[in-house]
Amino acid sequence: MSTNVPTTAALQSARIAVLGYGSQGRAHALNLRDSGLDVTVGVRRNGPSWEKAAADGLKVAEPADAVKNADLVAVLTPDMVQAALYTDAIAPNLKPNAALLFAHGFNVHFGQIAPRADIDVILVAPKGPGALVRREYEKGHGVPCIYAIHQDASGKARDKVLAYAAGIGGARALLIETTFAEETETDLFGEQAVLCGGATELVLAGFETLTEAGYQPEIAYYEVLHELKLIVDLLHEGGLAKMHQFVSETAQYGDLTRGPRVVDGATKARMKQILDEIRDGRFAQEWVAEYKAGNGNYRALKQKDLNHPIEQVGAGLRARMPWLNPAQPTLTAVPAP
Ligand code: NDP
Ligand code: MG
Ligand code: MG
């Protein structure tokens, strides 16, 4: 047989433990199971995930018990709880030559977890949220994944990581090899400077500019937040060219002449500083310390975001557009460490 598309063959007789049943955990566990692999979800007996995974028809065990039998353990709890989980449940129970898999390299790259020398340490990071990883799989597609090998104790780490990526549907889309360092640093930069941090601040500054000038908040909301999706969809599907093709000439001329005044060389210089803080470990150190101190600053900043007037205006408008996304929760709690 000659095919370059990776298959699940290398994990066909493996027992897989998926620790965590949240955004990524649920999607990975269900996709792996539907790909014919043997999956046990490892979550706390008293947490809400236990019932959820059981209701989805999966085998469920406490994390330590799930790890004991596993040939591959996927660590899909929040990043900040992974180090303790490794020390308490994984390291004492993981079989030699088993594989430890991450969806983000944070803990290994920044030294929060120092994996045992006798195990494989691999990474498969889908380039999309868990709900999409599941939805695309159910449609017969996949979400592009990047993958990496940090440690190859068994000599089979590459087969395992590719088989896992195939099992969650990534091989149906696109797989790109990376390193833990590259995945971790680019992922953090993307979410900080552009996707989450940059995009939301751009929206808020635009909303404030319009409402402070006396325009109706509802109209400002549509202009700077609601319609962002239309532009992002065009970029996602066809890059700058497709966006140019679908917006008016007036919009294009305004974009080309005014855009560079909003995001200019000074913005890029600050992006570079943010990247430097990621690369030299300052961001990781700050975030781990914040988490260990009880998340007080994180909570306060998040509350400030949620108290912004755009949130009230948006909630009112979205209630009148129930077709947008009724099932998705809009607020998430900040977990205690
Ligand atoms: P979630 O926040 O959705 O994980 C929640 C799950 O973790 C729940 O099942 C919860 O169980 C469990 N959990 C929480 N705290 C503990 C604990 N102390 N001990 C044991 N289990 C616990 O995580 P994500 O899916 O967002 O992230 C998982 C990994 O994937 C991270 O490394 C992240 O960086 C990465 N990633 C995430 C993406 C995303 O879109 N969210 C995208 C790509 C990578 P319970 O019900 O018991 O509380
Ligand atoms: Mg991330
Ligand atoms: Mg913000």
C-alpha cells in the first residue's frame, strides 16, 4: 500500500487516556473513539466532566487509573493544572515507553513539566477550538493540526503522533511538523497580539471612538464587532484578495490609506516586545505566578472586559438575533488554582 496520508494504524491496539473533557478533551476523545481507537477519559470523580463523558458513552476513570493502563496519555486539562496533574497522577503511573501527548507545549517548553526520560513526549495542536475539531470531524473533514516530537524514547514517537493526528481528523485536513518551542511561542503570540488581545482591543477602541463622538451604540456595535465576522470569513477563505473582491472600492481605498495609520510601526514595535516577553519566559513566569497567587488580577481584568458598555449593547442586540449562536455559553468563570 502506498499512501502518504497518515492513518491510525500505529495506535490500533493502543489504550489511550484523554485527561480532561473540556474544549479539546471532548473533541479528541470522541473523534479518537469514532476512528475506532480505545479511549478512556480521565477526569475527577466529583467534577462535571465525569457525567458528561459517561453520557457521551465513553469509558471514564480517575486520571491516575486512566494513566495506569494507557499506552498514550493526552494531557488536555487547562495548562495551569497540568504540572500538578503530571506530578500526582501521570509520573507515578505511566508505563515505560508510553507516550505523553500535549495540545500546547507551554509546560514542557517552559520547564513546568520535566518529563521522565523513558517516555515519548509529543504534541498535536489543532488550529481551532475543540467544538470545531468535533464538528469538522462529524462532517467528514478535519481541522489542520501542527505536530511535534520532543522526546522519542520508544523509537515510535513519529508513528504515534501521526496516528493520533489522524485519529482526531487532522490528517483529513493538513498536518505540519513543528517543534514544542515554535508551537508554544507562536500560539501565545497569535492569541496575545492578534487573535484575542489585538482584535478585541481594536473593536473596543473603535466602539469607544464612535460612541464618544455621539453615534448610537447599537450602530457602533454592528460596525465594529458584528461585521468583523464577515471580513474575517473572507480572509479565512481567500486571504486579502478575497476580501478586496467582496468589499466596495470605497472600503478598499479607506483600508489601504487608513489601515496603516491605525496599526503602524509603533504597534509592530510593541508586538515585538510582546514576542520577546514570550520567548525569554517572562510571560510564562508572570502567568504561572498569577495563577498560583489565586488569579486575582486575571479575574479583575476579565470583569473589566465584561463590564464594558459594548457587552450590554451586544447582549441586547444578540437577544434579537437568536439564530446567531443560541447554544454557546458566552461567559466563562476564571478557575481557582
Ligand atoms: P478546558 O479548560 O476546556 O479543560 C477543562 C477540563 O479540564 C475539564 O474536563 C475539567 O474537568 C478538567 N480539569 C480542570 N481542572 C482540573 C484539575 N485540577 N484536575 C483534573 N482535571 C481538571 O481546556 P482546553 O480544552 O481549553 O485546553 C486543553 C489544552 O489544549 C491546553 O493545553 C490548551 O492550551 C490546549 N489548546 C486549547 C485550545 C482551545 O481551543 N481551547 C486550542 C488548542 C490547544 P472538571 O469537569 O472535573 O472540572
Ligand atoms: Mg493557546
Ligand atoms: Mg481584550
